[in-house]
Amino acid sequence: MITREITIRNSSGLHARPASLWVQMASRYKSSIKIKTDSTEVEGKSILGILSLGLTAGSKFQLIVDGEDEVEAADSLEALLVQLEE
């Protein structure tokens, strides 16, 4: 299991378009992917779950990935967020 602390740096946060890109990428992996904030944990492959968190610029969350391709999944999802910053 991999757990990473991530901060949203995209000025518009993790709104519909970036959340959609996240779900498309997350769905490629067999591993379980969860996003956890202080009070809530949602399925990282669910656009509704992600949008329900209301992650804005500066928001922090834990990315929790568990499974056979966990390293690749965690690296790819973190890299996607970096791309969205640009």
C-alpha cells in the first residue's frame, strides 16, 4: 500500500475537467485507489466521489493506492496533477 500527501496546486482545483482526466487515468489500473481528506474518504475512480470533496487550490488530501500496480498508478496520478498545474 502506498500513501502520499498531495496538495492541489491547479488554480481552479480538482473541478469537473481535471477530475474526469483523473478518473480516466485511475480506471486504467487494477489497484484500489482512494482519496482521503480530513473527514472523508472516496473512491478514486468515481467522478462523483471526487467532485463531492470540493478540492480547491491549496487543498490537501491523501492518495491511497493498494494493489499489484500501485507504484505505477500512484506515480501516474501524481504526475497528472503536476501537468494540470501548467
